[in-house]
Amino acid sequence: MYYFTAAFFNSKLRCVANLTILKQINRVDNLISLRSVSTQKRTCPLLSVQPVRGLLDEKFQIAVTNLPPNQKVTLHSLHQSDDKDFWEAFGHYVSDEHGSVTGFKDESLGGTYDGTEPMGLLWSMRPIPGSRHGLRIRKRDIFRPMEVRISVYSGHLSQGFSQQTPLTTRVIERWYVAPGVQRVNIREKGVRGTLFLPPGSGPYPGVLDLWGVGGDFVEYRSALLASHGFASMALEYLTPEDLSLEDTDASYFEKAYQILNNHPMVKKDHLAVLGLSLGSAITLSMASYSKVIKPQCCVCISGSHLMPVEKSLSELFELMKSHADKLCVNEDNQVILRNLILSLPCQSAKVDVGRIKCPLLLVNGDDDQTLPAVESAEDMAMMMEKAGNRHLLEILMYPDAGHLIEPPYSPHFRATNYKLEWTKEKIVMLWGGQTKPHAYAQEDAWKKILAFLWQHLSAPVSTVTSF
């Protein structure tokens, strides 16, 4: 006799659901092919998306024509992530007197977004009904585009898209890497990472890119930075198989910085350090105390100076583990980490940001539920004012934005599955933020981060190669 668990049946149901969607996509493709060869004399709705191929941070324009005047339609986007989960977004529109809908000027009357939001079909994406809980999109293969199927449906639909036949559909590609960008594996002096080089002969200003504690090593932000003219090195510091947390100390980051600075395609002594979350804490510590790391500027996204990395990461994690009783859990069983960070006995040991000698940009959301970014920014400003280097600090604070401020038009993740590094316990982490203001924060912050790097590294305005 065989016994099957609930997880087995849920897995089977997801497989059936995904198969249904794939069959629907094939059916739609066949229908479009039939329409294209039809000899019937009738007008079909036309969908235009420009550009069809572009970088992730590049806006596109959607236009639907040949509709009846004042027709209710739904614009729908569908994406299958690298983890094989389906994500969707949709907006409700009404065609004008000419039978047209234009995404960059017409308002969505409802759906996963509302108002005039040309990129709402990307940033408001969410898992389709019946998906696993706590999902997050993290691009793993940056040399494959993010493919998005955009369709037009008759009426104002909110569900059951896979059971309906669209009026018209197009597939677009959003890339994290521009044509000509090179990917170079770094395996040197015990340091592991990935360097992305812009097209051309160089040398280029460099960026040392530090992610936080969020799962597998990812490269997509560095690939996008290289697409804008920076030699960006995404550094592995939590996942290398041959590196323990006890060995991940200041010397590891100093070696990585030197490798980047000495690379023949990198403009020597024209480097920045960019960190997110724990990566920001490391950035602040290195910029304040290291005699080796002397960046021209630093960018810290959703970080805190209350997590000093004085010796090794293992010591920091042990400290956090000892205060695990300070973790809060909300009514949805989502973990709030920020109170634990505020409880750490490091007020006298917090990073002395008064020692920082380069321009520093802080990018924070005021609904960050993971780190006390607001309190930290205020305290850092006071510390730097007292030390006489407040003029080096620029703070971007975004209302109702959360912790995970990623490249523009990325979907918003308020809470996702997560594994605590210091206990290996699987939880649901509350990152915070509301979808629309968080999307605004990501778009605005990315523009200002690039401008900040260009200003202080003497980088070109852009070196993006056309697709």
C-alpha cells in the first residue's frame, strides 16, 4: 500500500496547472498563425509593444488598435520564472473613440495596478492563483531574457485567463545584459565572484557589488551595471563551497577589492562599493575601517550601521542568534527582523561612519521591516555631522517602500520564503513596502544610483548597445 503526502498532491496539482497554461499558450500561438493566413476580410485588433527587446530598466510602450470604440479590454502579462513558476499582471482599459488603447497615456481602471502606469504589467506581477506561497523572482541565467507574453482580452477579466482566448498577443524580451557585455569568472586568492565588462576596449570604472543574505548567489545587478558602462564584480561571500563564514572577514573583501582594482580592464582607483542589506553593512564597515578599500564613492541600499563586521561574518551571525528571542512574528506568521537588529548590544560598537572619507548614498524605504534603515540613516547623519563629514552623505528615503529595492520594474515582494543564515530555519520574511510606491522607489532610485556613480567615477552617461 502506498501513502501520499499533501505535498505530493500539491506538487501534482501545480504540474497540472502549469501544463494547462503551456497548452493554452500553444493553442494561442496556433490561433494567431491561423489568423495570419486567414482570407476572411475582417479587421483584427493589433498589439504593438516597442521595443520588443530591451534592457530590464528600459521602458516600453504598448498600443492596441483596431478595437471597436469604447470596448472594455484587459491587458495581461504572463511570465514563467527560472524556477518554473508563472507570474501575471493585468489592467482594465476602455478603448477611445478611435478604438485604441495606449499604455503610456490611458488609465487602468483596475486590476493589479491602476492609473497611468506604462510599466504596470511588469512591476505589479504576482504568482498566478494556485502557486506556491512566498515566491520571489531572482534571475539566475542572465544570458537568457525575461520573456513576457502580453495579451489583450475582451472585457474586464480578473481571473481564468488560461481558459480564455486573447484577441491578440505578443512576446517581449527584457534583458539584464546588453549585447557585447562579457562575463568573467573570478577565482583568485580564494576570492570567488563574477566580473561583467562593458563592450569595448576599456578601461572602465569599477563597482564591487555586494548582495545580502537572500539565498543563492545572483549576478543580474552587476550585469545591468555593466550594460551602463561599469566593470561590475558580483562577489560571492556566503555561498562559496570552499569558504567558511569564519574565513569571511575584512581580508576577504580587501582581496576582492584589490583584484577588481588591478584588473587590466578596470580604471585603477576609480572604484565604488555598492551593497544591499548585509552587503551595505559590510560596505559601511570597510569604508570606515579598511586601509585597503578606498573607494571613490559608496552606495548602501536598505542597510544599517548597527551590524558592524569587525572580524568575521560568523561572529555577527552568532550575535544575532543569541538575540533570536527578539524576532517578531505578525498575524500572518511573517518574521519581522528589524527589532532584533535594534536590540543588538552594539551601540558603542556601531560602525563609526564619521571616519568615511568618500561620498555616500543611502537608499531606504520607510516601510523596511527587515532592517531599521530609517533610524540608522538618522543616526548616521548625526554622527557624520558631529565628525564634520555630513557633506559627503546623501539620503534617499522613499515613503511606503520596503527592504528589497531592486532594479526598476522588478515585481514587488512584500514577504517571501527565507532561510535564516544563523539557524538554517526556513521562515517567511516580511520585507515591507506597498506595491505601487515601492515600484516608484525602484525606478527613481536606480536612475539616481547610476547618476551618483557616473558623477563620482567619471563614467560615461551610458554605453548601452542597441538590441
